[in-house]
Amino acid sequence: MLNFLGRFHPLLVHLPIGILLLAVLFAWLGRWQRFQHLKAVVPLALLMGTLAAIFSCVTGYLLSLSGEYDLQALNQHRNLGIAVAVWGAFLLLLQKSGLNRRFGFLFQLVLISLVSVAGHLGGSLTHGSDYLTQALPEPYRGWLGLPPAVLAPAQIKNLPEANAYAAVVAPLLQEKCVSCHGSTKQKGKLRLDSPDFIQKGGKNGEIVLAGKVADSELMRRLLLPKSDEKHMPPKEKNQLSEAEVKLLHWWIETGANFDKKVKELPQSEEVKPLLAALQKGETGSVAEGSNWPEVKVPAPDQQAIQALRDAGAVVLPLGQNNSLLSVSFINVPDAKAKDLALLKPVAKQVVALRLSGVEVSDQDLKILAELPHLTRLYLDGTKVGDAGLATLKSAKYLNYLNLINTRVSKAGLAHLKAVTCLREVYVYQTAIKGSADWQVLKNMLPKVNIDTGGYLVPTLVSDTTLVKEAPKAQD
């Protein structure tokens, strides 16, 4: 109950700020003849503002019991809040005294200062200590003696050589998460402003498990529906874009490493365009390396999504303004038809499906015919052959298909002649052999970029290392 009452603090705290400042304004205007009638309102305004300040102090104290705030900053804000209430009462008592007539202007300046500093500290507790200054351009930050801002991706000229956490993850967390999980405020006793705190986790334990996206609480919270009270960030806060969610997914999936460079982490065909866009500062507007179908589908069944996650699949939403989904079974290497059947309740919403390295065969792929909006499909490393591709004849939105390291031949790709949206097919290490097969496929699928892989990269002198024999020890 006390915690419930404490949550009224953000509502009440604005009352003393507005009312007390209004009292000062009326007192100043009352010095002019035409506004002298406002002087009569000043005592009432001071009384209301002081009472509001007292109630704000009480609810603020109750809110502080949650333990989510930095103790030092909290004490400063609390003490100044109490000072505002005391000083307001002091001014109220002096209204008809000679002391007020002589030093009233100075007393009012003190009140304004107390209200301003207390309000600023309260805002810092809520939004972070650098909330006012974080958007300042670098020249102005230097003039004010402020530390450099978190380096934005657009300022990193060579992203592949940059530290993946510092360049990709830290700016994202700083912008979207640190206001609630930083140095001044730690909801759920969680801080996300440094590697040590991220690894430590919150009151419920670890929130990032290296290589285990589905088991990482950070990703679970991000992927909950916005209507869910546990969804993060809260629905009224600035949400992560679909590209930002994908980048976090990539970082955790590749080991959640804090020391490696971007180029040292594996990069799928999905994440490469996101990283390229990130270097240009276009993260928020880029979704993925493909265009999703412009279709309106109902919101997915949350029970069906949970069933997929319980089976080990990773389910990601592809935007805040649509209900499209990406589903990956890479954490379920022994998935079969019964596991893929879990896709049926969300068949209309699934537009990206990753089965990379999963032991599915042609018989298991019958479910693909029931996914009307399938756009990207990853079958690399599976046991799929020509018969499995027959299920894609009706996939009118399919534009990306990865068949690397499968048994598919040119006969299988013939099933895709009617798929008019198809633009990219990857066939390295398949049964498609030689230039003759490749030419047949180019004639069969003239609008499709068929990537055969197996590129030969010339060795440069700078790529070699000269190894010299160690000198022999002297007898």
C-alpha cells in the first residue's frame, strides 16, 4: 500500500513547482500599480504551494522505499524538497512583516532557486543525470566542461574495427534504457550503463546469457507485447526500433562479448545491412535487408508465441506498427514437423523463418505452404532437397532464400519459377554444379541473383607473415 501511495509523487510534485512559482510571479507583478490586486492572492498561493510541497515530500519518501534510486542523489533531492516546503511556510509567515517588505525579493529568489534545483535533481533521478545536457553538440559540451557524449554510430568512421559493445550496444542502451537503469535510478536493481553491471544483472539474476537469446531476460522483456506491464521499455517510453532489437539479438547470439571488434563477430546476411546502416547513422529507420510485405494481419496469438518459445524457438516482432514476426529454430537443432506445426496459429504473421542447421527434411517442410506471407527463408545446413522446394510454389512474397550446404539441384530451383518476388538465392555447396547449371538457372530465373559462393580471394604480400627460425642457443 505504501508503494502504491508513493507512485503519486510524480503527479503531486508538479503542484508545488507551479503554485509557488506563480506566487512569486504575483508578488513581483504586484509591485506595479495596475497589478496590485494580485498581492491579495499571494498568501493563498503560498499556502497551497506549501501544502502541496509537504504532500510531495511524504509521497516522495514512500516512493524512495522501493530502493530503485541512487542513495546520494535521492538524499539531495529529498533534502531540497523539504527545504522548499519549509521555505514556503517561512514566506507565508512573513507576509505581513516588515522583514518581507525589505527582503521579500531576496527571499523569493531563494525560493525559486530551491524549487529549480530540487526539480532538476528529481528529473535527474527519473531521466538520468545528463538528461539536460546529453543532446548538446560537442563544442558546447567543451565550453561547459562536460565529458564527451556517448559516441554515436554515425561518428565511427570504421565500424568493423570498433568495439562491438561500445559502438553498437552501449549507445543503444544509453538512449533507450539507462534513464531507468543507470547511475541515479535502478528499476529492479538493474543497471545497464557498464559491462560489469550488465553481467551482474538485477534483483532476479542475470539478464544476458551469452549465446542464449531465448533465455536472456533482457530480450524476453523487449519482445513482450507493449500492453504487458513487464514489457521494456515501458509503453510510454521511447521504444527500440526493429533494427535495434535485431542488433541486440545479434550481439547476445554471438556471445555478448564486451571486448571483441565488430569484424570479429559472425555476421549473418540479416545483420550485415543493419551494421552498414548503423555506420551511416540510419539505425532507427532500417528494418532489415529486405522489404516486408505490406499486408495487414491481426495481432499474433500470444499463447502460440509462448508455445514456440517454450519449444526453444526465438520469436521476434518486426516493428511497432505491424504484427509481423521472425521465427528462428537455430536453438532447436533436432526440430521436426511436430515442432514446425507450432507455426500454424501464427502462420499469417510469420514473414521470416530461420531453420539454419536444423535436421529438417523435405517431409518436414509441408508447413511452408501454410505461411502466406513468408518473405525470407533460411534452409542452409539442412537435409532439404528438391522435393522440399516444391512447397514454395505459392510463396508469392518470398524474396530471399538461403540453400547453402543442402542437397538442392537445378531441378529443385525449377519449382521457384512462379515466385515472382524472388530476388536472392544462395546455392553454395549444393548439387548445383558447373557453369552449365548456372547458365540454365539464369535463364530460368532471370530476375534472381543466384550466389554460388566459393569465391577465390588473391593472397597479398601484406596478408602473409614471415616466420623466422629462432636463433640456436649458444653452447
